[in-house]
Amino acid sequence: MCEEELKKLLKERLSEKRYIHTIAVADTAEKLAGRLFESPSFAAGREQDSFMEKVRLAALLHDYAKELSYDKLMEYVSLAQTEWEIDADELQIAEILHAPVSAYLARTELGIEDQEILEAVRFHAIGKIGMGIVAELIFAADFIEPNRNFSAARKVREEISKNGLESGIIMICDLTIKYHVDNRRLLHPNAVLLRNAYLRRQA
Ligand SMILES: [Fe+2]
Ligand SMILES: [Fe+2]
């Protein structure tokens, strides 16, 4: 599926605000990826154009199921469970369930089979230890795209430009944990697991 076709479909499916967010995530993820390609060790063996296409596609798909009604979403959750493990914690947090459902629909409705794209869509809301670079880019871009104008997003933007993507991901986890604790909201444990795994990597 080409980007233009997908954008047309997204325009029909998503509210204007969500559509603008989606395009901004694609542009942001592409910019972040562009910075990675400045490093020769990253660029070696990677074809930049096809990598960018993959990153953009993952970004465009990431919130595909975000605006389904609750009932429809839950219907798809049981189907998505046949492809992606959805744990008990995730099942209790309605606002993150669109992620596995978006991945499920990307494959079944749109025929996307690329595992890196599907992984990025599936884990964009909770992250996952060992996720690939495409998933890391979408995870970060979703948090920092320019329409996110809260102070946490500004902090992460700064952190990534100073200290790199991995450091930014640690900060996203920190801020996510803090937000959920401060507001007494259920927190998916991946935020803690991911933070610890990336901190250990940096040590
Ligand atoms: Fe999302
Ligand atoms: Fe999003």
C-alpha cells in the first residue's frame, strides 16, 4: 500500500486532530531516523529510502484503531489476542488497547506483513524490551511530535537532540511512570521494565 492511498484512508477513519497527529508522527520519526543515518555505523548496510518508507508506514498506521468505539475495540481485542499476547495489565487500560488492534488491522485489513512495522504499531503505546529500531522511532516520535506541546514533550525533544534516542526513551518512561503515579492511574509495567533495560544498556 502506498503512502497516498493510506493517507486517504486515514482521512476517512480519523478525526482531523488525530490525522494531523499521525502525519506529524511520520514526519518526526523520519527526522529522527535521518539523524541516525548521519552515523556511518548505523547507515552501513541499510538502504535509507526503504528504511524511511518503512518508518513512515509504521507511523501512519500506529493509531489506525484509535477512534473505534469501545465496543468495536473490544471485539477486535479478542481477535488481536490470537496474534499478539495482550497481558492482564494491558487489558485493564482501555486507552492503550488500540495499539495491538491497530497492528491486527494493519495486517488483516491492509495486508501489511512487515514484522518491523507490525511490531512498531503493536508496541507504540507500552514499548517492549528488545524492540527494534523502527519501534523505537515510533515510540519516541509519538511522544514528541510538534503538536504535543506539553512540557514533558519539550524535555524529551531536548534530551534526544542532546543525548540520543535511547536516552530520550528512558526519559519517556520516567515521565510516563511519574504521570501515572501522580494521577493514581494504572501503569503498564513495561514502562518500568523498558526503563531499567535501557538504563542498564547505557551503564
Ligand atoms: Fe496510540
Ligand atoms: Fe499516537
